Amino acid sequence: MDLQELKQTIMKEIGIVALPSDIQDKILEKLGSNIIKRLTLAILKNLPEEARPEFEKISASGDEIKLQEFFKNTIPNFEELTQKTIKETIDECKEIAGIK
């Protein structure tokens, strides 16, 4: 899932499509930040110890595409982990906001 797809998913799931764009942007920024934090924790938790030096090297290079490929090749079920973490974060947000 790329950033634009994530943005559209969030907007649809929490029902903010009809809100003014400045309010959408604020909500997306906060929720997006929470998703990134949770994804980072989930990735680090599932990253094998022996892969950490390579992770640090790729991460330091700033090459996002290479980093995504590294995760896909190193973390079992990376896509599922990503989708699950995003869904859980959005669901928690909806619960807090009283959205069904």
C-alpha cells in the first residue's frame, strides 16, 4: 500500500471525505503519525536479530524502495503485518471517536 492508498483508506474508513481539506489534513497527519509509529514497532519486533545490521545500513541510506523490499524479504508475512497494524490503528481511532 502506497501513501496515497493509505490516505484514501483512512479517509473512507473514518468518514472524513466530506470535511474541509484543512481538517482532513490535520486528522490524516495525526493518524498517519500513529500508524507510522505502530508500524515501526511491529517491524522492529518482527525483524530477526541477524538482519538488524543490514536494516540499519539500508535505513541510513534513505532508500525507501530498498527498505520496503528488505522488509518483504526479511519479515515473514510483512504485507499482512502491515495491513493488520494499519487496520488496528484505524479501528482504535474509530472506537475512540465513536465511529462505527
